[in-house]
Amino acid sequence: MQQAVARRVRAACAVCQRRKLKCDGKQPCSRCARTDRICRYAKVQVQTQMPARASVVPRANVPVGLGRGSPWLGFSFSKFRFHRRYQDVLPFYFCESVLAQLPESVVAAEDLQLPSVQNYGWNLAGGAFLAFALQPSATRPPLRELRPLVQHYFDHVNPLFSIVNERVFWSQWDSAADANSLFNAIGYLMAITAERYRCGPPPRVDETALFNHSYAVVSEFSFEWESVELIQSWLLIAAYLRCCYRQTSCYAALARAVAMCRGMSLNLEAKPEQVDAEGEQTGALHSTGKYYHCFWTVYTVDKIFSHQLGKVGSCPISITKLKPPGPQQQDEWFQGGSLEMLQLALIIDELQQCGEDQEVGPTETIVLRDKLHQWYTDHARGPARDTVLQLQPTLTYLDVKLTWELRTLFPLLSPTKQVADWPISLLQPVPMDYHGLLETCQATAALVKRLVHRGEFGTPWWSHLSLLFTCSLACIVLVSCGVQQRQYAAVLAELMELWQELEGNPPENQPVMLKQCYWCIKMVNKFGVLKLQQATVVLQETVPKPQSDHSPNKHHFKQFGRVDDEVDNENTPAPSPPQQQDQQQQQHAAESIADELLQTLQWFDQHF
């Protein structure tokens, strides 16, 4: 006996509703037809939706625009968050626009799936994933045993942001390394961060135990106190969580540092001077420099991390009147890399100043593009940068530049029928700089290639995987849209070699999202191939091929005269005697007038 299959219907008839029976939704339904009853349905307004294809992800995961469009761009109900990085939403919108143009037969034959909307390239967990334990471990090594790791942190990690002053830290080492619990917590945080950034086998120290101890100590002190050392501790926690793929906790730790910085009014210009018992100033310069440095460090880390998170920073430049240090203002607090990152953070702040529900206009786009180019001219083209640490400011600039320029690619896409799902700001044309974008992609490919070949791609700096993904995505979209195909195809070929090398020979402590990013690139490329194939079929079937006769394309007139009125000097007859010339002139006088009139008429009837 064939088993009946239950089917959901929009509404049941009044009889089936009253008797609480299943209804097939027809008019009349089978039960009312069998019992000869009047079948009636209540008038219910049902929101109409387009049927989703079986090969497409559910519409619940589709980002929804905000009318005028928030910057960086879209809202995901699946995770309830905004996405303000263009590379996070571009794969979905590009594939959705292509899918809407494909015939049903092609969609049914191909195994297509829309890429999800997520923060591609963020996951840098590497060889160990940080787990949080509720009960801190009591067994931990003395801080003195971790001195090589602390020194490695100062040499290879700290110069990028200069969170901790090295001279001040080592001056307190002998007196505070055993007694001060907050000093030990700071030292543990630097040690486990350095262990993450060391190229080699998985960590040999118990990172979880040391982190939980440091986190508990810093949280306990922050429950009651405020100090520059606590702000530095929260910045160290945020930086460590940044390389451990802890997105939510990283942003929360960064918010604690920003809140404490503003709570201590470090953003104010006036600072009280320290006066001893005899009325003399003591340590005023040191304290002022410490406060000044602490604020701008918080500001820099907030802008860089919030940009990579796709969020708006919580420490805007508008809260202070402090003059930022200049590009050449190097001291024991600010070093070369930290100054470059600060100058870049000031540009990122201008990108975010438009607010959470607005988009930067065309004029501001040109101004900010010029500022980014000026930063690259002043910093990236300076002295040679050999180490992976020295390359980080340039790589961070390339990430900001690529993210900003990806906005210009959205007007090239064809919006689907459900235009409400597309942020309006994405569809508005903005000034495009494809030549500058090409140079950025070429520079990105060259630097990432250097990192892969030197075995430094696996170090958990945040821009390595993100740059490889973003640059590949931009090249595929531009090639499929017919923009400088040969140039971008050459860059894409280099990037694909890197993807294949990383897949075949994974680096030590490889990023966890490597497979996700590579799958997304291949799926976007598949949609791009189908787009070009469909366009080729439509053009070949619609427009006939040109014939071999190209005479209609020939020019018949020049600016003065006909094309075929060329004078052949070799066939020119010898000049006639004077008498014969006079007779010929009189004979052709009337013909010349007629020819001039004819030429005048032809002048206004040229066919080009």
C-alpha cells in the first residue's frame, strides 16, 4: 500500500480547522468533496516570496541591506551582525547576480552553491586553538624561565604597536618578576604571544593555563582599579586573542582598553604635574609621555583591529585634541613601525567617521584615495623591508587599500530582482581606479609570494591569508567583467600557484580558514566561468558573424576630398603649351562651376 505523504499548505478550510483535521488546501478539499460539504477558506494575506532553488542556500542567511546602505555593507540575520568589509559580502552578491541570469537547465546541471557571508581570512588559530577554562590552573612556570620568549616578543612583535615600553619593563624585571602579580600577568601575555609568532612546532608552554591566569589577574584588578598598566594588559589580551581566532573576545578586550582609557581622561590635553613634598616637579615629563603614548597606542590598535573585524572603532579622533606624533617623531615610545601604523590608523578613522548608517561619497573617496597613496609614497617606498615584522605596515596598507577599492566593483554586477536585498550604496557609481587597483594587486601578489617561499606565511599575522583571498577575489571579478583581462589574469595566475602550493604543501601552523577561503575562490571562479559562457552563447546565437567582405568598412572621404582622388606623379602628363592651356581653360570653365557645386553638395553628404 502506498504511504500518504504529508504536505504543508498555506491554510486549511474552515471545516478542517474546526474539526482539527488535515487539509490538502485544494478548492474544494478532498474531505469536503467526499462528505459533500461547502468548502470555504478564510481570507489570509500571505507574503509572497520567490521560490528558492534547491542548489542555493536558504534566504535566511542572505544579508539584507539597510535602505541607504551602511558602510561595509549588509546585515546577516544568521549571526546578527553587520559586515563592513567588502570582501566579506562580495562573493555572495557576485554569485547571486550571476545565478539570477543563468537558465534553469544550467543551474540544474551544475553543482552550485552561494558562498556564505563571513569574515574570510580572519581565522588564524594555527596549530593550537585557545580554549577558555573556568578554573585557572595553579601550575605555571616562573616568569624568569620565560625570559627568552619575552625577549622574542620585544624583538619581533612589540615594535609594530609598541604596547609596552621595553626599557621600563626590563628596569622592573629584577624587583617585580617574583612579587608583582600584575607584572607577571603582563609577562605571561607577552610570552604566550611570542610563542604563537615563533615559526616552528606547536607551543611548548601551556598557553591556556598562562592566559587564564593572566586574564583572571587583569580582570580582578580592573574590577576595582584603573591604570596605564591595566590598559596595556587589555591591549596585550586583545592582540593575543587576535592571533587565536577569538573574534568576539578580542573585540571585548579592546573595548575594555578603550573604556578605561576614556575613563582616565587620557584623551585630554592638560595633565597635572607631579609635585613632591618639597614642591618640586618629579616625573612630570615621564608621566605625560606615558599617558600620551598610551592613548595613541589604544587609538591605533582600535582602528586597525576594528577595520579587520568589519566594525566601527570605539575610539574616534573627535574625542581628543591631542596632536598625533609626526611621521619622524621617533623616541623610546614610538618606533618606526608603530608610527607608520598610527598614520594609517588616522586614515582608517576618516573612513569610519561617516557613521554606521552612511557611505562615503565620491568626493571623499577621491580624497581618501589620495591620502592612502601618499602614505604608500612616504612609508612603503622607503628603506628595504626584509623581515616579516617590517612588512606588516605595508601589508596592512594593502589590506585597507584592497578593501576600499573593492567597493568600486559592485556597480559592475547585475542586481537581482530582489533589489531590496542589495544595499543601495552598493549600486551607486563611485570613482574607479582600475590602474591603481592593478598595481595594488601586483604588489600584494609579490609580497605574499615572498612570504610563502620564505616559509613565513604560517606566522599568525592577520593580513597574510586575508590579502591572498581578497586579491584573488578582485582578479576573478574583474576578469569575468571584462576589465583589463590580460593584466588581471596574469596576477591571478601567480595567486593560483600560491593557493596550489599552500594546498599541496601546507605550512606549519597553517590558518584554519585556508580551506574555506580556497573553496570560496574556486566557487566564485566557477560562477564567473558560467557568466562568460552564457554571454558567449547569447551573443553567438543572437548576432550573426561578419562576412569576409569588409568593403562597407572602407572610408570614402577624407577631410578634404575623396579617398580615391590620389595623384599619381608617375602618370601625370607633361604640361601643355600656353595656347593649348588657354583653350582648355575656356573649354572647361562651365564644367568647373558645375563640379564645384557638386562637391559642395557632396561635402554635406559624406558617409563615414
